[in-house]
Amino acid sequence: MSEFVLVILVTMGLSKVPSTYEIRVPKKTYKQCIEDSKTYKFPFEELHKVISVKTRCEKVIGKQKQLKNEKSI
């Protein structure tokens, strides 16, 4: 079971109402979570006004549900 979750928030503001998508990736340690969070930086400076990527690490509290393909949600 993973102890932490890397949360990746991708916001796209192409219209008047921006859309935000959340991706959760299980990580075994806080250190691994923090290191991996640094790899999700958006490389295109000119698109920063339209697309933004933010990351954070969260501690898993309680049991995670398991899907049929063995991925946690």
C-alpha cells in the first residue's frame, strides 16, 4: 500500500471557465513523492497563461479502494 499520493493538477483556461483535471499517483515515501513532483513542470513558458500544472503530496489516510486492474483510486 502506498503511504503518499502525488496529486497533479492541470488547469486549462482556453475558455472563460477554466477546466481543471486531477491526477493521483501513489508513492511509497514522502521523499519519492517530492522528487517526482519536481518532474511535472510545464516547459512551455508562452502557454503558462492558458495551461498551468501544480503538484502536491498528500498522506494516505485509511484504506484505498482497489480496482480490478490492481490500481488504487
